[in-house]
Amino acid sequence: MTLAETQELFRGLVTGELPLEDDRLAGCFRGSGELPAPERLAIYRSMYAARLVDGLRETFPALAGFLGEERFEALARDYVAAHPSEHHDVGRIGRLLPAFLRTHPDPDRPDLADLAELEWTRNEVFFAPDGPVVGPEALAGAGDVAAARLRMAGSLRVASLAHDAAALWRCLESGAPVDPPAAVPTPVAFWRRGFDVLHCPLPREEGEALRAALHGEPLGSICAAFGDRPDPAAAAHAAISSWFLEGWVAAVRAGA
């Protein structure tokens, strides 16, 4: 067996993809009378699973605190079984946990997926790269403003929550269980200032506009999201001006 084949066998045994009774094990891994090779591999397998659970607990402390140790560990192991680690960074293991909780909801707490979404988004924003930002004066050199495109800051994210964001945030900050929040669909913007992760619930129209900006849509399409407001132009101007003031805009590009 080649080195690459041995490494792949070891990976499969440790992650649980292969049974410890695999016939190839004895030919690659040495055991002893007191601790046969399968039992030695079982130690690594147990440590690997425990480290993934620890990684999830570090990323989702509010969710872990709310559920309690036993329930959180059961959730974490079910999740890892469905979504094995795909990245060398254990901190990425929780990427799909919010979606997993939406497809496997707790009947008594359907808001847990949103709580996980909040925690995961904060984690992403904290580790996102820094970069320069521009002010509204950057629009002056863009030519046709309606065709101009905004490049948004690398740390900016928008999460779509199905439940009241303020109630979820109280749970996140206090670590204490709260009553299930009302089902109030809310877009929430997240960004970083220095080492501080900030958030802000947005009106529905501004959430749509910000998503359009993040997808590289021209400014005319971004402003169209405010079409249902009594004064669409004023609403669009106020929202986009605030984006510049908050440091959400990294650059303004002239339209094609």
C-alpha cells in the first residue's frame, strides 16, 4: 500500500467513513497485546469527533448554552454525521448548521435556526478581511450614476431571519433562554468596525437593496427596491447615504 493510500485509509478510519473492522487495517497499523490496532484507531476516532463538537460549541456558544450540554452534543453529532468536515479549519464545520436546523426544526423552538444564523454570521464577519472604504464623494467620478456599481466592504453580510431579531439578540447577548420570539421576517446587516462586530435590523426594502448591491447590481436597480415607499427617491438616498457613513462601501465603479 502506498503512502497516499495509507493516509486515505487513516482518514477514513478516523472520520468514521470506514469501519474499524476494515481488512486493510492490520497491514498498516501496529497494535499490541494490551491495545490492538482497532482500539488504538478508536481513540483517534473518538478524539476527532469530540474536537468537531468542541468546534461547534466554540462557534455557537449561545445555542449550546440554550440547549444544554446533552442536547447540544446530540445535535452536534447528528449534524456532523450529515455534514462531515470539508475544510482543514475546524472553525468552518458549522457553516451548514443553520440550514440543518431549518430542515430538522425543534417543534417547540423553530427560532433556533435563526439563533444559529446570527452566531454563524457574526463568526464570518469577525474573520472577514479588512479593506479601505470610500465616502459618497466617490459617486462624483462614476459618470452615469444609475449605471454605477457599489463594491461593498468585505465584512458586510445580510442575514434573513424568520423571527424577531431583537428577541433573538437578547438571547444571544444574555445567554439566557427567552420565550420563543414572534415570527417576524427581518433582514439584518452585520459588519465589523475594528474588532467589534455590529448589527442592524433593516426595513424590508433596504434589505432587498443591500442584497442587490452585494450582488453587484447597478445603482438604478438598487434604488428600484424602494419603489413602494411614498417618496422612493428620498428613501433610496437616505439608505445609500447611511451605507457610506457606516463604512459599508469599499469602492464605486463606473457602469459599462
